Amino acid sequence: MTKFWNFACFQLGWFACIVGAAHDHVFWPAAGTLFYIALHIWRSSCPAAELRLVLKAVIFGVSADTLIVNLGFLSFEDAWPSAYLSPFWMWVLWALVASTINSSLSWLQGRPILAAVLGGVAGPMSYEAGIRMGAGAWGVGGQVGGLLALGLAWGIAIPLLMHWSHHSVGPGLTKIRHKH
């Protein structure tokens, strides 16, 4: 049941942040989503490892999104803290994705090719949905260029997060972590 709630909270947090960004009211959606992420980490069987995974995901995500934005493939609404970085609400969404790695997406552990395919398809489709809802726009490469750049980033991101998660816990503890 916890996996269900993790998935539901992920969807709710994603939707809230996207709608908030599209309407220049992202503070409360981001704050609520961060509260959920903090609760998720606190309730984890290995909070320190979960926090490290979230921080790594945010660093990877901010780097990837910032590169894609600066290459001109994509732009975001509500660009705080800087027009040269991915926006804070996207940082929150990357942390939110990390919260699914050991919960609703734990079934991908040990399946790096499937994780890459899922990331490479679902990640860009999530951005496409966000753009259609008004949270961003495609840039110089148009939709195709943007989707390809995001597909590459997300095709790397999900298996990499799975790898980091597995190695921060150790193979013997992985089954214990995924029970909640």
C-alpha cells in the first residue's frame, strides 16, 4: 500500500508544481511537495541513504535541465532563482522522482535497460505534458530536439538513480528497504 501512496503523492506533487509554475504561484505547491519528501525520507528505513539519493538526484537533475535550457532546447516558467538555472520547482520535482526509486519504482531495481527505456520515454513525456499545461516551452530545437535531449538525460537518470540507491544501501539490505 505504501507504494501506491508514494505513486499517488508523486502524481499530486508533480501536478501541483506544474500548475503552480504555469500560473506563477509555485511557492505553496513546492512547499507542500517538499513536506511530502521530508516525510518520505523520515519514514524511510534508511533515512540517511534516502536523503543522499534525493540530493544526488537534485544535483543531477539541476545539471541536466540547466544544460538543456542553456543549449536552447527548453525554457521554464517561474525561473527563480535564475534564468540561467533550472527553476527551483524543477529541483523539487527531481527530489520527488528520487522518492519513487525505493518505493513505487523499486520494481526497476536490477533492470537497467528497462529503467533506461522507461526514463527515456516517461521523462520527456512528463515535460511535454508540463509544457502543454503552460509550465515551459520548447526552444530552438523544437519539440523533437527537446524530447531527444530530455530522452537522453532521463535514459541516463533513472538507471543511475537505481544504481546509486542500490550501492548506498548495499545488496543485502535492498530487500529490507523495499518492504515499506
